[in-house]
Amino acid sequence: MKKIRKNDEVIVIAGKDKGKKGKVLRVIYDNIKTKVLVEKINLVKKHTKADPSKNITGGILEKAMPIDISNIAIYNQETNKPDRVGIKIEENGNKIRFFKSTGKIIELRSN
């Protein structure tokens, strides 16, 4: 079970967008590094050329790029701070994600 998953609310703890919050859109697993695509975080400007056959207008577009998973932390709304995630296994075999600081359960999931 992964500690940060799609639709989690996260906060950036390092980099140019430090302190910003957003929702995880996608987690990208790679052999070396895991990256996360977060809405409104790590925006870059992409210059596009017009293509009338595909109805694409040219110009400068803002696009979200992936950020390394080590630069984000899950956001705890109780404490209004970034938090670490722990994983417990119940007696019936269910895995539970919980906040390390408060012990509150994030989400239930079966094996």
C-alpha cells in the first residue's frame, strides 16, 4: 500500500511552491523515482504552435508538471500542518493508513 494516493490533499514542503496545497491528480511510478502530479503545483509555461487541422490555437499555455514525492507531505486538516502517514494491518487483514501525529485513520482498504 502506498502512503500517498490519488485524490489525497497534499502540501509542498520543499521547492519553489513550498507551502502550497493541492489535490493529487496522478501518481507516476518509475524504477528510480516516484513523482506526483498535483493540481496548481509546479506550473510551467509551454509554447504551442497553432494547428488549424486539429483546432489547436497557438500561444503560451500553463501546464502542471510532476513533482518528486519526497517534496510533498499529506495535509492533516485537524492540525493544519503536513503530516506523516503510517500503515497498520488489522486482525481481519485490512490495511489502514493513519496520521502519525494524531493516530486518526485516513482511509480503509481491503487486501
